[in-house]
Amino acid sequence: MSMHYKSDKVDWNSVFNLKNNLYIIVGVALVIFAMKGFMIPNQFIDGGITGISLLIHEIFHINLSFLAIALNIPFVYLGYKKIGKTFAVQTTISILLLSIGLWLVEIQPVTSDKLLIAIFGGVLIGSGIGLVIRAGAVIDGAEVLVVFTKRITGFSSNEIILLFNAVIFATAAIEFGIETALYSLITFFTATRAINYVVDGIEQHTSMNIVSANDEEIKDFLVNKLGKGITVYKGERGYLPGSFDVKTDCDIIVTIVSRLEIKQIQDALKLIDPKVFIFIQSINEASGGVLKAKSHAH
């Protein structure tokens, strides 16, 4: 969604894709279990449209299944207009499944321990939302609201989310007490971390930038021994305090690795060049090239 790509046609292959549908079904099931088994019985609130739905349900006793649909309809329409028809169809399916599940499924409260509710409720609901996002949909309209509002206001995504959820948790503090609101904040932050983990995965990609006098040996190691793709930028080394005028041409080597590979590669590069300079940057997404080839191998 960060590129705001808008599709004018429904990609039915994506809508009926088995893997996507499994993600949606399991994701929705986890959200229902989190809400019914942990959060609703204990008046815990999450952020986003889910949090607003829970808040209205607790204060006015309006059916949660109805709220899940009614509050998300405007955002499904926004997604349809701004993101695309495929996204809107998949999101509609996800929200309908959530609504039906909240209406029909009965789950006994798992625990009354507030800390367990905050942590495991957050992990379950975050994991569920993350799986639905991986399928190309959402079950919380706040995700769409962030994209739309960011265009209009110029605020960052984090600023919009913070402002949006501050109102929710302030209301929760007034209605249910500061303690419940604070535990609900733990739920929200746990859910956020779980979403990031599920969406990015343990194979989250990282850009490793390498500057070394032994650049040819490092290129050979990365490409021929590790099977990595590399990109090389022409640069200059030197400009150190006390020897500012001393500089030499060099190749700046860039390769994309998973975070599980970072330590192993760092140690290997230090054996090649103990003075190697490495800086690492997290990246949200990477595709194509050697990465694409490897993904097909799995």
C-alpha cells in the first residue's frame, strides 16, 4: 500500500488464490479468538477501527458483528477508490467473515489475568491482522485511513496512528478506568509488534553496505560462495580526522540479506578484512533478481 498502486480491475486469480484465502481464514479466526476469548469479556480495547468497535460495543451494547461491518464500510469504499478493486473485494470478504464469526462463534473466556490478556490478546489479534494483510486485504479500516489521511494532511503514518489511537485510549480511560486503558495500551503495542513480525516475517530483508580495501575478495565471497546478488557503487574512502586529504577510490558493495544472516556474514567479512566498514539498513520490501529466484526455489 505504500506505493498507492490502484488497480482498475478485479484480479480474480488473487481473490480465489488458495494461499491468500488460507491467510484470510486463519487470520480472521485468530482475531475472533482474541476478541471473544480475551478482550471482550474483560473490556480490553485495541487501536484502530477494531478498538472503536469494542468501545462502542461496551458503552452502548450495540452488536459487535454489526459494528464490524458498519464502521468499515466507508474505508472499504476509500480502499476501492484509492487502492483498487481487488483490495476492496478481498477486504469485504475478510470483514464479512469477521462479522459472521463474531456473531456465531461462542468462546469461553480463557483467563482473567490482565497481563496475560494484554499480551496474548495482542499477539493473537496482531497475528491475525498481519495474516490478512499478507493476503492483500485488511480487517481494520484504520489502515486505509492512514493512507488517505497521509495524502491530505502530510502527517506521517506514525503521527496519524498515534493521534487516532490517543482518542480511543483516552475514551477507554474515562469509561473503564485508567488501569484498563493502560493494559489496553499494552495490547495495542503487542498487536503492532505481532503485525510487523507476521507481515515482514523472520526473513525480513536488510541492506548491507560494505566498504573495504579488499573489495574484489569480498565480491567473490558474496557472489560465488554465498550466492548473493550485489550492486556496486563507485565511491571514495578516507576523509578521516587528522588525515582529511588522504583518500582513495573504492567500490561500495551493497547486498540484500535476511536478518538471520547478518552476524554470519559480518564475521566472515572481518576475516577477509579486519578493517572492513559495514553499515546496515532495514528495508520494508525487496523483490526480483536473486531474491526472486530463491523464492521460487522454496
